[in-house]
Amino acid sequence: MASKNYYDVTEWPVGNPFEDIGEVINSIIADIKSRQTDTDVNKGGKPGAVIYIPPGDYHLGSQVVIDISYLKIMGSGHGFTSSSIRFNTSENEWADLHELWPGGSRILVDIPLEVNDEEYKGAAFYVERSGNPRISSVEFSDFCIDGLHFIEDGSGETNPENTYTNGKTGIYVASACDSFRITGMGFVYLEHGITIYHADALTIHDNFIAECGNCIELRGWGQASKITDNLIGAGFKGYSIYAQNFGGLLITANNIFPRGASSIYFDGVTRSSITNNRLHSFYPGMVVFRENCSENMVSSNHFLRDHEPWTPFLGIDNGLDDLYGLLYISGNNNSVIANHFSEVINTQNIKPVGATPVIIRIVSGNGNYISNNHVVATEVHAKISDSCFSAQVDALLTTEASEPLTVITVLVEKESLQNTILDSGGDAQVVMDKTVNAFRATPTPGA
Amino acid sequence: MASKNYYDVTEWPVGNPFEDIGEVINSIIADIKSRQTDTDVNKGGKPGAVIYIPPGDYHLGSQVVIDISYLKIMGSGHGFTSSSIRFNTSENEWADLHELWPGGSRILVDIPLEVNDEEYKGAAFYVERSGNPRISSVEFSDFCIDGLHFIEDGSGETNPENTYTNGKTGIYVASACDSFRITGMGFVYLEHGITIYHADALTIHDNFIAECGNCIELRGWGQASKITDNLIGAGFKGYSIYAQNFGGLLITANNIFPRGASSIYFDGVTRSSITNNRLHSFYPGMVVFRENCSENMVSSNHFLRDHEPWTPFLGIDNGLDDLYGLLYISGNNNSVIANHFSEVINTQNIKPVGATPVIIRIVSGNGNYISNNHVVATEVHAKISDSCFSAQVDALLTTEASEPLTVITVLVEKESLQNTILDSGGDAQVVMDKTVNAFRATPTPGA
Amino acid sequence: MASKNYYDVTEWPVGNPFEDIGEVINSIIADIKSRQTDTDVNKGGKPGAVIYIPPGDYHLGSQVVIDISYLKIMGSGHGFTSSSIRFNTSENEWADLHELWPGGSRILVDIPLEVNDEEYKGAAFYVERSGNPRISSVEFSDFCIDGLHFIEDGSGETNPENTYTNGKTGIYVASACDSFRITGMGFVYLEHGITIYHADALTIHDNFIAECGNCIELRGWGQASKITDNLIGAGFKGYSIYAQNFGGLLITANNIFPRGASSIYFDGVTRSSITNNRLHSFYPGMVVFRENCSENMVSSNHFLRDHEPWTPFLGIDNGLDDLYGLLYISGNNNSVIANHFSEVINTQNIKPVGATPVIIRIVSGNGNYISNNHVVATEVHAKISDSCFSAQVDALLTTEASEPLTVITVLVEKESLQNTILDSGGDAQVVMDKTVNAFRATPTPGA
């Protein structure tokens, strides 16, 4: 009578999970499907199964293809460690390292890829099902997906391990999905961590997704989902979080660290929330709203933009200059209330030379409400270090040896009307046509 | 020496879990209690046990009765899928559906109920213990409780599966409890998802609770608890979250979707927080404070009220008209700061006809502080669809083909004095006696 | 082929986990290390392992020493119950109690300690590794660490179980660590719950940490971490959360209850967030920023300070008087926006006698932005009870039989310049030099 719906990849008779866990999991899924034979409408549940991956190193040569609901794949360890630090350490020192690779319940993505393969072919886990209902309640929990290496991509980057390019994706959901959960996972050295099309009621919660080209991409359209309580940090050319044509997305309680071309990028997203996150970046364009993002809420976030402190990435950025804005808005009726912005830069690095950096920029759109944001801008003499960790800590804690920096706290472009800017900067710091937008300056001492 | 405190329901010799998991779990609980014989004060722990439910369909005919602390019941899959969509699909199409029912580690609640049975008799899991200490640290994790069907209730609803009535409850805690945890669960098609009396230090975190008559009800009184990071959506006549005489409740990071007569209903609740949630409803009365709710905090939430887009529920609502307010407050000294409100309705549907809808309404009470709330109100021509999902996505993303709608952003009734309304609407949008309440209008462009 | 990386402490051949689980886990760790022999750079992963602790009472006499990455230690039950209530109940009543001790997967910390032992010697779990890389991805999940008893400490406290002193620590991390996770745990009756030096990308999420001298201490320095969604409450002389020289810490969605000398104490912390928490204390100094804490964000929190209602702790406090401030700030450029403060005290208990209590106090520092905070202060006649739970609930719900209390909502000391105080109190409630700081009074009715 014991359950047949609990599988351990190390105990399954088909394939060898250490050599190709993809073959093993696909065989298990086939077994689950072969047993889903009950066709009685009033009894016939297809409850799915759980597949357990104990801690260990499991190569994946065959893509896992998931087309059944209620499948849970779980391990016992997110296993993140920084591969970037290792790959920027001299090989002479490797013998002295305690360990060289991420760990936990770890999938080593070894899918053989051809040049010009379609993106989905590089996915370790590929979810797709047509017809009705949408595939539901697939869960990924507590294991590690490691893309292993980045590769030369013609960009001129001298260390191929720093390109954030390898054609690999951790989890790719191609068709409309409902009530999926991704929790407690680790993702590292993938060009795309999580890519999901057409999500409804999705949970991405309490994961560690870093050193990936892009971390989370919600594409197509979707609704009523949450990205909460994650540690996230993409590479310099990708998104930490990207969402497209989404309604009702809640992004909260995340600690999003560098680099990331953008910490959060919204493309046609409406009625969604970015609240209560800690956002840290080395470039402008930290949060970007493009293509008429409207009626969104940006509140209680801490934005920090400072400088790249680590030698291997010096001189690399996302290509945006300091006039772009840390928060860039194209759209109507958004709310930006009660955020803190810290901008810490070396004036010698400001682009274009001599420019006054912009913090919040409304590029187009009406009816945005920008209120009670506190901008702190300081000039520092950047410290650089060969040690990634100590450099970052050092930079984060440096608040003393600095001088105030002049910035534009809010810039409203000419195309924008009927916006309201309150208590988010003094008269000189808020640049806009004050006859077509509403304004109240933050009071100044003694005034 | 192997542990005797780990039980798998599919391996227990008493009963058949697929036919009546209630009998099996009650037998396991009896076994745990029979082994708790240590009476030495300095040694005598009663550590409890874990009961594991692998993925599968488990009928429950006998109510589980829990009266021991430190019992954890866990599965491997929350298993939610929409039963509502299926039950509003023609039976002719069912043969083409991939699956008909929710799944995961799924309890099918088959408790035989008589008319006029007391509510608790319909509970799948019933927790009750008198004496001291209060029962502690019972945990429910990662399984699904499915009420299966709703029934005719005399309301005239033509499809009995749309009544949200069946007398069934998922988890019912009747006596004072401490440090309970409900995490990673799925609840579907229950008249009451979770009902808990007299909770202290309760955690309801990261669950999926939807298509239930009511989702979470904290009754009697309670303190110092949290409802966080859940996906929640009740039926049209119940509460997504209800709390009574509670102090120190933290409701945050939830994505609460329609329908729900109220998203959150507070009855005599004090010194509690509703912060940082995404709230979506089809009716007024989204958040209601009744019976002198005082010193509560409502901050950084995104409220969206739009229209019912799905054919089966057209014409059904919660009975409240547009003068009721999306946020209804009876009580003193509450804070409503930095929220975004989107109201999107077809003026033809406004009730009473020709009324000016109200967003925030202070019905009675002094000393409330309403500050920096941004209200966006638009008129649309409602789209209706036979497809629940695409209709909702469509509605969510529609921000363009709309016109501004005149609303009262804040209405303070005559019984209310000494309230403070700041930057939450223009002079004409904030309706109150401005000689007995404090007011500062949101500045207007060019003013 | 079955996994060798899953260990159950009750099945391991060395030692007896019920007598000394420390010996058993150390033996397992030695086994894991003995099997990490792969030295091939391109293959040689050291994936770690999971050690499972089923529910049960496990004495720990030997400290567990962890020096490998990717080790997960997990149980099936956080097992918290109040030992404080039991130890303040007459022994005559103990025979009538359902259970006397915490439970779940419970570690009973029995480490033999000498007077003047170094602090780390009292740790149940001690993590330390020198060299590179930093130890990564150690995880603690779903078990209970119980310090069992407090002891006489010469403070004059008559009941030694109320001293919060015993030299014991739950988890002590001595060296720099990366991507650690502590989730779903219970900590009780330890002098220090969690002590971590030099944390990077740490997650402390969804734990129950109460009745400990101190709950969470992040020492030395650290960055980019999160303390989220926990239930926390330290003893009267310690910290619920303490952080030192930290950058980018996100403290959110926690419900922090009494007592705690401070709910949150920052020592030289910068660019961090305290947002969206529910904070409850019986003393001033709820949140303290010392040693130039700068550019931090305090937003959307609910602060409640009321009085000690429980007989055993009457007359005990943290030694601070009512001029200290509920929120005490020394530092520059911090943001305090959109918080609710409830102060509920008996004027007879105000210290010094006749003083006007202070809510937010800026002791030193420039450029702080204090905006849209709502302060509600009331005088009550304190109720005292022998029952901890009912006393607290009673106090929490009492908002009616009270009178307004005069307080200073914001006090800016003379050393502080260029601060901005907006809508956080009337002219008489905000005390500062208004020629060197900016001010806008909350409007008053009829004004």
C-alpha cells in the first residue's frame, strides 16, 4: 500500500542520475503518466508525484520535459556559492580552495548546444502543455541549477567566464501556467535563471538567484503573481527581474544586489507593486517602466546606486548615462511614494562629463504621483579592490568621507503633463514645467 | 533506534488512507499519545511527531481530531487548480481536459454532513484541547484540502457549484492555540478554508487559498500573529481574511484576488497592520474596519477595484453600493498612508445610479490620519468573457481606452471629528466638515 | 546507487542521538568529509549533505562543529512553546499540564559550561572555517534548539528562570559566511539565539525566536542580507535584532513582540531597511541607531509601546527613561517615513516623573528626513495579570478607556542640523531649532 508517488532519483532503475539526471527524471515522469489511468469523472484524480534529489552532483545532458500538473521536484540544499569569485581567482590558487563549485542538490547543466539553437533548447527544465486546463501546481524546491561556465561571446570580454552568455536556462515555462511555485532554490551561472510565459498565480519565493545573465523573466503576459523574499543579482547585461504585460504582480521583500543592467524592468506592466525591496546597483536604470506602464506602485523601497568596486568588472556597465534616471518611468498614473534613494558616485565617472545626475525621471505620461521620496547624493573617491566581498562591504559602509553631490531629484520631461511631485526635492532639484504639473517643494531649513 | 516519530500514512497498518485518511491519522495520533508516558518533570518531553502524506488522492470520511502539541502534518504538493473554471465548463468538454481535479498530496473532504450540523462538524482537521498550556506548534505544510463540490443553498444560484456553500472547513481550531504554522498549503472548494479561535503567535505563510467561501477567519480574539505572502481569493459572499478582536496582527505581502465580499474585514481589531499587499476586488468594501477598529496601519498597499469580467458571475456582487467605500473605517486613530487606489468601472454599473463613488470612507471615529494616498479612477466599457483567465488578464491590462471618472477620494461622515486628511485628493474630492477635521489638498498643476 | 548524502541521526551507527546528538552529527560530518576526495578541478564537486532530525528529544552534550559548505540540518517541527509561562507557574500545577517542555525536532542544549568560558563554547552549533572561499550555503531548517533553563546571575532576580542568562547560544557562526539560510526554526531559552559574524547574503526567514536573552545578532560587519517574516521576542535585557557595521540589510515583515531591551538595535549600520514590521515593546528604545547609522530607511512600520502587564516581570525594564525616544537616531541622512506609533502608558509610570515622553529622537546627525509619521499617545490605567497571555491580549485591545497623552512626537537635539520634519506632529509636538532644521507641521482641524 506504500505510496508509488514518491520517487528518489538515486533509486530509480532507469538511467544513472549522476551521469544524466534528465534521462532519469523523464523516465520517472513517463512512469507517473503511465499510471494516470483513472477516467472516472467523479473519482479520477491525477495527483502527480514528488521527485526527490538528495544532495549530490548530478549532470544533466537531457532536457527534462514536464507536461503534467502537480509534479514537485525537490532537493535538500540550494547550494549557492560564488562561481564568479572563483573564476576571477588565479588558477594557481585553486588548489588551496576548500571547494571549487556550488553544491547542495546540484544539477550540472551539460546540455549540448549548437550555435543558433532556439533559446528553449538550453533549458534544464522545460515545461509545456497545450490544451486545457493550463498546467498547474508544478513546484521546484530546495535544489541548485548550475550552468557551470560562461563562454566567449564575441563581446571582447577577455575572461569568457565573465560574459554571462552560455545559452543555458534553469527553468523555462513555455505555455500558460497556473499556481506554480519556485521556492528555496539556487540558480547560478545560467544565461537565464527562470523564464516563464503566461503566468497566473505564480509564486517565486525565498530563492537565491545570482550570477545569472538574467534572473527572473516573466514574458508574454500574466497576472496575480508574487516575487517575494528572494536574494537576486543578475549580470551586467541582463535583468534581475523582468516582467511583460503583467497585471497584479507583487514584488516585495527582495534584496536585489548588483550587477544587473536593471534591477527591475517593466514592459507594459500595469496595476502592480514594487514595494519594500532593497535595491542595489552600480548603474542608472535600476528600475525601468517602458511601454506605458500604468497605475503601478513603487513604495518603501531603498535604492542604492554606487560604483563598481571589483577589479574584473571595472569599466563595464549597462551603457546608460547618468541622465537616464535611477527610476525611469514611461506611463500614466503610477505612484512613487516614500522611497529612499542613495546615489554615491565619483564625479569623475559621471557620464556625460559634467552632467547633473537624475534620480527619478518621468519620460512620458500623465497623472503620476511622486511623493515623499528622500534623495541622498554624495560624491566619493571610489575604492577598488581585488576582493569582491570586502570591496562591496567597504563601499557600503563608507558614508563619512564624502561630500554632497548636486543631483536632479525629479525630472519630468516636456511630453508629460498633470503629474504631481510632492516633498521629493527642493525647487532647484525638481526640473519640470511647473505650470502643467503640480509641485510642492520639500521645505528647507530656516525657510 | 530508528525514529518512531515519523509516520507515513501509506505505511500505517490501521485503515486505508485512500479510503479514509481521517481514520488513519486518528489512529496515528492515538499511537503517539500512547507512547507519551514519560512523567519525569526534568526529562519528560512530549516531542510530538510528523505525519507524512505523499502525493495522492486521499478521501477523508472521518474528521481528524488533534489534541497534542508538536504535531506536524505534511505533504509534497499544494495541488491547487481551479475547480471553478472546470465546473463552469460544459461537461461535453471534460473528456478533453488533461485533468479534472486538484492534486498533489490531496485530501478529498467527504465528511457526511446533516442539515443544521454545527459548523465545526464539517472540518477535515479539528483542533481542540482544554486545560493548560494552550496547544502549541501544530503545523500543517505542503498538502491540499479539497472540498470537492459546492451545493444548492436556496440562493437561486442556478449552478450549485457556484454557491460557495457546502458546510466544509479545511482546518478548524476551536481552543486557544500558540505558535501554530500553516505553510505551503492549498485550499479549494471549502466553505471555510482556515478558521482559528484565540490565536497567539500564529503563522499563515505562503499558502494558496482560493475558491473557498471564506479563506482565513481568526475568531474570538488573538494577538501577535502574521498572515504573510499568501495567494488568497474567497468567493463572492465571504471574506478572504477576517479577524475579530485581534491585537498586533501583521497582514503583509499577500496577493489577494477576487472575488471576496471583502478582501480584509476587521471586527474590533486594534494596533494591527495591513501593509504592502496587492488587493484586487470586483466590489466596494474591499477593506472594512467595523466595531471600533483603532490604531491600525494601512500602508503601501495597492488597491484595485474593477468589474466582474466572467460570464458565470455576471450580476453577482456583495450587495454593497459605490457609496460604501473601497476602504471603510469605523474607529479611531488609524493610519492610512501611502496607498495606491485604482477604481475602474463602467459608469452604467454604478450603484445607486448617478452616484459619485467613494474610495476611502470614515464612517465614525476620531483622530484618523489619511495621508499621501493616490487615487486613480477611470471609466471603461466592461469586457465580458467566457474565459475566466483571459478575461481577467485583459481587464488588468486595459488602461488606455478609458476616461477619467469623478470620485470622492475621501469621505468623512459627520459623526467623525479631528481626523487629518493630507495630500489624498483635491478640495472637491475630499468631502467632510473641514472645520472639525484637518485638511490639506493635493496640489493641482499650475496652482 | 542510492544516495549516501542523506543521513538520519536515528540511524547512524556512531553514538546515541538521544543521549548526545552532538557526537552523532560530528561523526556524520567526519564521514561526509572523508568522502570528499574528488580533486579533479573540472569534476570535483563537494556537494555536502543533509542531516535529518526526526521529531524527538535529543540531548546535546558535545558542540556540533561545522566546517563544510552545503550542509543542511533539518527537522520536522519548530516545537516552540512558552517555557517562561511554565517556569512562572507554581510547581504544584505542573502535574496538571499537558506538557512541560518545547517539542518537535528538539535539541536539548546540555553543554557543560564553566564560569568565564568564552561565549562560543556555549553554542550548540558552531560554524568556523578559515581560508577561501568563505563557507557557503549551510542551512538550518525546521527544528528546535532549547536552552532548557536560565540560571542565577547575581542580578537579584528571585526566579533564576527569569534571568535570560545561561551562557548558551543556538547557532554561532564565527567566520565569514555566504548564502546561509535559517528557516522554520524554533529557538527558546537560550542566552543568544543566533550569533553570526561577517554575513553575506544571509537569509533568516520564517523562524520562531523567543524567550531568548538575545534573538539575532549580526556582528563584525556584513552585507546584502535579509531578516524576514519571523516571530521574534527577546528578554528584557537583550536585543530582538542586533546588527553591527552592516550595509544593505533588509528587515521586513517581522512581528517582534516584547520584551527585548530593543526590538532592533543598529550599531554603525548603513543603507539598510526596517520596513513593514510590527514592533511591540514595553520600554523606550524600541529601535536604536548608534555610531553614525546613515542612509537607512524606516518605513511602514507599526510601533506599539505599552506597559508590562504580567506579574513576574513587573518593575523590570531596560533602564531607559521616557525621554530616550521610542526611535533613537544617531546618524545622517536616514529616512523615517509613513510609520505609525502608538504609545500607551500610565502617567504614574513615566520616568522621570512629570516628563513629556519622546517618540522620535534625533540625537545627532544631519540630513534626516522624517515625514508622515502618525503618533497616537494615550494614558491608561494599567491592568496587571497573573496570566501572561490574557494580560497581553487585554492590553492590546484596550483603546477605549483612555485619554490623550501629551508627547513630543519629534525631538531634534541641538547638535543636529539640516534635518527635515514633515507632517509628523504639530508645532508644539516637534521640538527643535526650527531655524536650522526644516519643518512643516501636521495641519490641525479648523486651521
